[in-house]
Amino acid sequence: MSFSEWQRVEGEGLDFEEIIFEKKKHSELGASIARITIDKPDAMNVMTVGTVEEMFRAFYDANHDTNVGVIIVAGSGKHFGAGGDVEWEKWGLREAFYNRYPHNRLIRLSRKPVVAQVQGYCLGGHNHMAYCCDFTIAADDAIFGQAGPKVSSPADGFFVPYLTKVVGAKKAREMWMMCRRYTALECEQMGLVNTVVPLDRLEAEVDQWCSELLSVSPGCLEVLKASFDQEMDGYQEMGVISSNFYPDWFDMPEGKEGGAAFGERRTPRFWELREREAGKKQELIDEYKKDSEK
């Protein structure tokens, strides 16, 4: 197994600020692999609409390069990533972030197999991006989990029920509703990752998997990937359910509380807010009854 050195991809529309896009060629097979790395290590690689727009352009290029056989998604520094930028979500930009170029749809619509290369924290949007990839290779220091209910970020759409296909219904509900965190070995046991290796062997292991994928028919892989992924098409896109339940979620006190508590490093006061809102409703009911009796 031998690859050339990584080379940054440059050209019109490929000048990036939040990601690193590069390719390298297998010396024996002649085919290449591409790697898209979210490059915001000081911020735990959190994603904004800008990050996902850049990922879209990189995925587009990799999928239209006939010499590329596999696409790797990675994160700079110690962590794969901590999901969406809570500051963006707090200011009501969640819809743009998820719906303009949804990062999981980039993986779903990719014609090439996508491998997640995970180290450190893999939380929130990064976690469901990783389990939507065709393969997930994890370092032994990786920690996986969801955080939506903790930070008032209601998630719905295809990638939520899709987790049941990966780990089963009970474990999927546990992960999404209870926001627990899981070690790489626990995730390997539940089927969330394919294999776990020491951190210093992570990139070499990913290269090995890519080499095996490059050694078989790329056309057959395209057909197989599309066949496996077609089950996702039966699920709704993100935002349909939550917008029906709570159309003004991010203008509601509960919708604002999670992000505010996260920023202030305190425990969210969800039930205190609910009690307060219930009190306001009761006051309105009492006023209505008084007016009706007059």
C-alpha cells in the first residue's frame, strides 16, 4: 500500500477558509482519494452555513473527478467536531445551516464511498454526519454522542430515524433523547463504527480501507452505495416535523434557553420556563373568565 503525499486542491471556486480539500494518488492502482477536513481546531471544528457551503463545493469536485474513488471526511486537531455552532443556532440561523446544503445529504448523494476519520469528540452534527458515512474509522480516544435536547436544538429528518438502521431502535432513541456519550469501543460494539485503532494509527488505517475500496470496481461501488442509501429517501427532510410542532421554536423561551445556558456554562432551566409559561396561560384564562362574568 503506497500513496503519494497529500496535495491541496486549488482552482476556481476551490479557495476555502473553513475546510482543507486535498487529494493523493495510489502509486500502484493509479486512482486517487480525496479528503475534506473541517479546519477550525480552536473551535472544535463547529460547523456554520459557511462550512457546509465549502463542503458542498469540495464534494462536487470530488464526485466529478473520475480518478477519485473514495472521499474522506475529517477534522483538524484533537477532535473530529462538536456539531453546529451554537451561536449560529441561538440567533435563528439553524434552518439555513441545515437546509441550504445539508451536510448529510452531501454524503447521501455522493457517488463515491465516504469514510469518516474520527478522533476525539464526535458530537451533534458531526456524530450524525459520521454515522451517515459509508464507513467510520475511529481512534481509541473518540467520544460519540448527540446534544440536541441539551441545547434546545430540535432535530428531525432522515438522519434521526436512519440511526435505527445502524444501531437499532432502542439504542438510537437512547443516544438522541438522553444525550449520553459513548467511547469508541462502545460504538464499535453497537455498530456505530467499523473499527477502532490507536490514535497514531488512525490515518494509516483509513488509507488501508481506502486501498481496499480502490482495488475493486468503482462502478459497482457506486451502484451498491446508491442501493444502500436509497432507504433514506423514505424519510422526511429536516425541519418538517419540528416546524409543524413548534413553528416559532427559536423565538420561544425554551428555544432560546439551551443556547443561552450553554454559552453561560450553566444548567438549562427548561422546566422553570414551562412553569412560568403555564402561569401566564392561567392568568389569561382567569382574566377571560372575569370578563365573561361581567
